[in-house]
Amino acid sequence: QVQLVQSGAEVKKPGASVKVSCKASGYTFTGYYMHWVRQAPGQGLEWMGWINPNSGGTNYAQKFQGRVTMTRDTSISTAYMELSRLRSDDTAVYYCARDPPTVTLHWYFDLWGRGTLVTVSS
Amino acid sequence: DIQMTQSPSSLSASVGDRVTITCQASQDISNYLNWYQQKPGKAPKLLIYDASNLETGVPSRFSGSGSGTDFTFTISSLQPEDIATYYCQQRGTFGGGTKVEIK
């Protein structure tokens, strides 16, 4: 079925990096942009950036520029989000979310992964 | 950057009530406004896209309207399963959320 399956929870120390994966199934991975959105405990949603799985092109929110890297492996229909120099306020659930099919962005997210909890603690 | 102001931050209503949430953009965003529902411990779910289009499979009691800077999300008859937090979104910006509870 059509779904996004994310990797499991992570616990990291401040200053470390984390890489979260998002495996797509049931649809053509390269036909849909993929976004990453995070949610700190008890807080709202925060968009981090997108990747075009076809070209590998990316666009990151200014807040995360220099710390986030989004990549993909088309051979296994998987997108990745790596966040470096982690701080305690990076503790959050990280979601991948699909943009509807088209050659351009729609900027709405019609399919979401279940989320990956990243805890940053010394 | 465009700011999205969502209100109220929380509300309590009875089953069957009409519920309205508003979202105001800091500048004209045409109809590029989407609405999501998030239940505790779950990922958000798309309900309305491009201000007024109902996502496939979403009950018709949910609706959206507006253009420019002012947008409205409505639940015509609140159901117990509608208890959730609702977010508006414009491109890379989300509203602060509205927590809907049953009175």
C-alpha cells in the first residue's frame, strides 16, 4: 500500500548528528517531492525543507541552513534527513511528508510518515 | 517571511456544534492555504488544500474558505472523533494550531 515508513527513535548527545530515513512504497518515489517537518514536544509543526527525489535538488528553511542535509537513494525509494550539531532544542518528532504528484511543488502534504522521535540529551 | 496567525488557540464545543477556526496571513497568499488535523501521537492529516478543496476521503462536514489574507476552516457538526489539533499552512509556514475539545 501507499506509505512512508520512517526509521526508529534515536537518542543523541549534544553536538552529534542524526540521520533519519523515510522509505516510500506503493507509488513512484521519484514522482513526488518530499518534505521534512518536525514537532517539538507539545509544540506546533515546523517545516525544515524539501528534496526533489528525481533530481536530488533541495531547498532548506533558513533556520536549518548549514545544519541540515536532505538526500535520497532512488534504488531503494528512500529519502534521508541528516541534522548536525544537535542541541537539546532539536528534540522533536521528525516527519517526512509527500507533496502531490506534479513537475512543480504544490506545497501541501498528502501523505505522512508516522514520525521519528529524536531525543538530544547529555 | 509570511506570518500565519491562527485563532483561537483552543476551543470547547458540544457535539453537533458548528466550529470555526480562522487563519490570517501577513500578506496576500491567494488561495494557497491548507488545513490539517492532528490527533495525539499521530501524524498530521491533510483535510483541505488550496483553501477550499476537500481532500479525498475526508468527511463533508469539514470545509474551508477564503482568499487573500483571511481564511476560515469549519466543522459543520462537531463529532467526538474530531477532537484534535488543527493547523493551517502556507508553504513553509504553519499556524500555531487550534486544539478542539468537547464541552
